[in-house]
Amino acid sequence: MRYLRRLKYKKGFTLVELLVATAITSILLVAAMSLFTPVRNIAGQIEGDVTTDNITTSMNNYIASRLNKACAFNIDSYTNEELIQAPGNAAQAGPAWRLDKLVSNAEGSIGAGTIRYYAMMLKDDGLGYRIYDFGECSSNSTGIHNEGQNLFAKIGNYEVYSLFEDAYYNNRSFKFTFNTPQSNWCEVGTTAFNMDGQVEIQERKTIFKVLNLIATAGAVSQPALATYDENYPDGETIVIVYAIADYTTYTGG
């Protein structure tokens, strides 16, 4: 009975007390969440950096894996006007003309060897350089070389030769450097930038020696492509043309 009497006269929380308690709880929850937000941001940034790092390495290795099998190659940059020059137009010396030049030099050097010709393009689409692999440009006509014409046609429809989907680029832009300090050595560099133009991944370099190189056709890259200076402006398109010889069919002489 004594307990029931005490319970009868006991007061509950007032509305003001409930509101104050609710406000304090909300403040504590916000404070607690703020402690975890930086951790989530850091974890997300690390994951993004790892992904970008892997992409940068993959791009660099992809280009190097093609060139280190070449018996000759040429790497040059072109304006949009030069890029679409038809083969045979030596005045502008576009990539189609350059490939034909490589063909004549290589065929004259290796004689009876079977050579196939390939091309890649690194084009600035406003978001950064993307890789387009045109694959083989060798002629199918016996005794007739149409490599330059084949490349010219592929450049006119370059979108279908995109090597990676947009998701692969991880909302980053990439630039490339090429350096051939010696005739049979090549250095490929790939750098990743964020959308603000800040470097995300420092230049990832691969240096390799080109095996079975044809001396007179050579391995050449434009000197301006060795660095990111005023000679390597955004909007330029880099085209890599290269030859791979099947030495198993080469009889010499």
C-alpha cells in the first residue's frame, strides 16, 4: 500500500524535458557520425587510388607489350587537321602517310621476311587521352600495299576501336610520354590526373629494349612527347604505327 501511494504522487517527464533530451541525443548522434565520416572518406579515397594505380599500370603495360615485339615503330603527334590527311599527302605527313613510309623502309630492310603492320591512337577527347587500338593494318592484296589507306579508313571511324569503356577510366584523365634515347630502347610513361587537373598517379614508366629491330626502319618517337611541356598541348592526337616480323619465314639473302 505504501508503494502504491508513492507511485500515485510520482510525476513523469514534462514535454520540455522530453524535447531537451531528444535534442541532446540528436547532437550526440551527429557527433558520433562525424567521427566515422572521415574514416569512410579515407577508405573510399584509398580504394579509388588503388583502382587508378592499377589502371595506370595496365595502360602503360598494354602499350609497352605491343611495342617491345615490334621490329620497327614510329610515334608522333598530330593536330586534328593532320590526323585526317589521306595517305600520299607528304606535305602534311599524317599518320597514314607515316605508316606507308614505315612500310617502304621495313620492306626494303628485311627482304623476304613476312611483316605485319599495326596502329594505335591516343586521342584527347576533352576528358583526357583515350586508347584506340586499330589492330592490324596490313594489306590483304597480294603484292599491293594499302596499309596507309587501311589506317586512314579506321581513323575516320575511330570510335569503334576504343580499347576500354568509360568505366575503365575511373573518372580520371591520362597523359602519355614516349622517349627513345637510343635507337633500340623505348620508354613509355603514363600519368593519371583527376578532373581538377591534379596529378593522381605520378608518371608510371616502363623501359624496354626492342628486340629484332630493323636498323634502317628504326624505333622513333617525337622528342616533344618525352615531356608534358608546351610542345605537347592538349588536343593533340598521338598515333603509334609499328611493324612485327615473322622471322620464322625469313630466308635471308
